[in-house]
Amino acid sequence: MKLTREIKTSILVIASILLFIWGYSFLKGRDLLTSYVTLFVEYETVEGLTTSAPVTLNGLVIGRVNNITIEPNTGNLLVELQIKTDFPISKSSVAAIYEPGFISGKQIAIEPNFKDKSISVDGQRLKGEIRLSLTETVGGKLVPIEQELEKIIANADVLITGINNVLDKKTQDDIGKSLSELSAIMVQFHEASLSMNAILDENRAQIKEVVSNFNNISDDFSKISDSLNKADLGKTVKELNETLAKVDDIMNGLKSGNGTIGKLLNDDALYNNLNKTSQELELLLQDVRLHPTRYVNISLFGKKDKPYKAPVKDTISQNKN
């Protein structure tokens, strides 16, 4: 069968029209080969929501915004949603307008209620809500910060004004002079530091020798400490304390008059008797020295013994006096 030119032209026109309709629907986000259900949501404001904006469920695009009209009775905006029938939505689900980022436009997120088993039908109205965008959230947080910054700036201005009032011309000159003197001191400190570095460089060998000697002394002290530890000083000190305690007991006994030595030290009568005996012994020795014949008598012719006479003068007592 041979097609005429008119039939070919008609087929081409019909195909072009169908292709145009499909392309137009595709650009609007509607797939002619997919079935949709139409839902409506009423908002007081759409916050910049436009037609063909995506409708998402947990981040997955399940439909598009088909149309936005104004309700004549309330003045609210009625948004028509086209949702794929592959994603059944309960009647109590919420359609929230949100902004996924700073650059992207407004979208509608379906927040399903999985506990509700009643599925929305074509023409069903859902509850609408508006979520704060990132810009609005950041702006809401920046407003208090801005207010606090304004307060801080005002306080800083008052503080600077007070400082300017306090710092008169003389005070400013004094501060400038102090800063100049501080700069001079820092210069002198830098010069002193350079001199100290030069001295250290010149005496580096001596310093090294001193440090080495100190290390040797430290080693010797460590050896002495080890020797003292091995010598058991604790035992020696303990024995010394015991000996001192015994000596202390002996001294206390002497003071209290216990024992022979204690009685000798504390008995006054014994001391007086010894003193008197010593004096008599001295008198006897003096008499023997002055009159030896009274005690040693050697006579060849048989002379009689002379009677004893006490010394006329007590020379010993006189010498003591």
C-alpha cells in the first residue's frame, strides 16, 4: 500500500504535536507514562514557592507543584500537587514548605504519618506548614548577636570617651615619655644580652669544665650516700641514743645521791670530814718536817725521848689565810 503525501504529512504533524505535548509535560515535571494523584494544600504564604517545584518524601522526589491559585474566600494560596501513585500518602500527612539550601529554591516535603492507614485520594487536601529556611534560621540567630554587638560597641564608645577624658595632655605626654624610656630600657637590655652572650662564648670551656666538675662531685656524693646507706647509720644512731640514755640515767643517779659516788658528791658531812682529815695530815707532815727527832730517834748513848709539843704556830693555816 502506497501512502500519499497528505497522509505522510498528517502523520508527521500528529507526531510533532504528540512530541511537543510530551516535551512540554516533561519540562513541567510530568511524565505522560506515569499515573499521578492530585492533592491540594492551603497556605497563608508560599514563601517563594514556584510552579514545577519538586515534592519530596524523605529526600526522594515523588511529584511536582502543578499550580498555585488564590482562594477567593480566604485569600490564602491553594497549591496543587501531583504525586506519583507509587507512593501512597496518608490523609494526616503534612506538606511542609522548606528550603534545602542557600541557593536552591523552595520545595515541599511530605511528612507522612505511617500510623494512619487511610490513604489520600485524588482531590484530597493535606495540612500545610512552613519550615524556617536556613537563611531565616541564621538570620534569627544573628539578630541577638547583632544586638549584643551594638551594646558592646556602645559600651566601648563610652569607655573610650572616659579614657579620653581621663588622659589629659599631661598624662598623654607622661605615657609617651614612659614608652620612650621603656624602649631605651629594652635597647639596653638587648645590649646587655649581647654582652652576656659574648661572655658565655669566651668562657664556654671554663663553664663546661665547671659543669663537668659538678657532675663529678655529684657522682662522688652519690657514692658517699651509697656508702652511708651501706654503713647502716640507723643502727649506729639507735645505739648512740641507747648509750646516751644510759649516761643520762647515770647522771640522774649521781644527782639524786644513789650509789657510792652519788653519796660522795652529795654528802656534805663526808666532804667536811675529808677536808678536816686533810688539814690534820698537813699539820702532821709539818711537824715531822720541823721536829723529825720526835718521830725518828737514833741515839748511841741512850738519851731519853723528848715529850711531844704542839707547834707554836700553825703555818699551814696561816698560809691558807
